[in-house]
Amino acid sequence: MKDFTQGLLFGAVVGGLVTLLNTPRSGQENRIRLQAYMQDNAESMDELNADLSRLKDSINRLATEGLGVVNTATQEITASVEDFAAKNQPRIRRVSDRLTELTETIEEEAAKYEMPNV
């Protein structure tokens, strides 16, 4: 990997030198173009940093708001379940009592029809 990096760097330097020596423009014109290019890139980097900062802020705000919504929804669902359980507890108790009565009746009736061992 080290050899590749060195080769890449060497190639870039040699390519840059060959380009500078074979360019049809003067050194001053090349410096002006290079400065303009660097300025454009610096401005692009500043815009990118600003966009990334806004994105980070948006993600943080979304996470905070989302957490608030989840907490509210959880509280409302818990309250609804508790309310349902409280309102239906008498019904559940009546069904359970009735089931117990039916079970006892079935056992009594079954006992009537059991045959004694001979």
C-alpha cells in the first residue's frame, strides 16, 4: 500500500509539472486561474460545511421531537389500557364466576350419570 501511495504521489507531481510546462498560458495567468479555482473550492467547502451543520441540527431536532412524540404516545396507550382494564374488570369477574358455576354444574351432572363399580 505504501508503494502505491508513493507512486500515486510521484505520478501526480510529475503530471502537474508536465502540464505546467506544456500549458499555452503564462505562469501569471495560471496562478490567477489556480487562485480562482482554489477560491471556488473554498467557497464550496464553506457551503458544504454549512449544509452539514444544518443537516446535523435538523437531525437533532427531529430526534428530540420524535422522542417527545413517542413518550406522549406511550403515556396515552398506557392510560387507555389501564382505563380499559378498570372498566372491564367487573365483566371479567362476572364471566369468571359464571364459568366456575358452569364447571360445577357439569361436574354435578356428570356425577349423577356415573355408574357405580360392580
